[in-house]
Amino acid sequence: MFYFAFAIMLFHLIILYLWFINSSPLFNWFGYAFWVISIVFGIIVYQQWNEKGTFKKLLSVSNWGMVFLIMVTVAIFFTTRSMP
């Protein structure tokens, strides 16, 4: 489970980097699907992980961070879309 969690957190860091640089591959349907799938896999790995520890907490923080980024992205989208 450690390697799956590490890979998911690495994907989350890549998504965060792409979000900061406003990369176009992240903001299309493929990017959104990749974003959501990484969160779903993160939740699955978190639920299957039996041992408690710091790395499990880091995975949880990473997943919640991605959910927060999605909410901010949706808010930015609707705010800029409503501008004349």
C-alpha cells in the first residue's frame, strides 16, 4: 500500500503544479477525469490501509487538498464565466 499511496501523492503534487501554472492539459476533460480518478484511488487506498501512521495522514491531507482545489477551480470557473 505504501507504493500506491506514494504514487497517488506524487500525482497529486503534479496536479498541484499544473494547477499553479494554469496548464491547459489539466483543464480539459481528460485532465478533470485524471484529477477525479486520482482522488478516488486515494480514498480507496486510504480505506484499505490497515496500519496507522504519518503517511496515512499525509495521504488524507493530499486527498482533501485535491478536493479543495476542485472546489476552488469550480468557483473560479463560475465567477469568471459570469463576468461580462
